[in-house]
Amino acid sequence: MNVQATKLELMQLLLDTKEESVLFQLKEVFEKESLREARIREEMEESSKRANRDIKAGRVHTPEEIEERLEKRFGG
């Protein structure tokens, strides 16, 4: 089943329901998902800012340097 068909099916179920508790539960699910997405977006933005600060401060390494460090640490 594709997304559009699922949405249509859910809309029909919403229209047909007479149970307010079901509607509140669904609303809660959407609110939690919205909060989760906002938190992920904030974490990604902060990570990007940290990366930019590291780049500006010269705290960067080439892939070769990373490989060398890993080999020294874990033996390769």
C-alpha cells in the first residue's frame, strides 16, 4: 500500500470514529513525533555548528591521518 492510499484510509477511519479517546491518542502520537523531529533538527544544527567551529579552529584531519591514528591505536 502506498502512502497516499494509507492517508486516505486513515482519513476515513478518523471521520468514522466516534471515540474521542482514539482521537486524543492519535493527536498525542503526532505531537510526540513533531517534538522528536524538532529535537533531531536541533541536534543536527548544533552538530553542524560544532563542526564549523572545529574547522575554523583548525581541528581537522585528513582521511590519511585518521587511518594512521586508527592503525596505531588498534593495529592494522
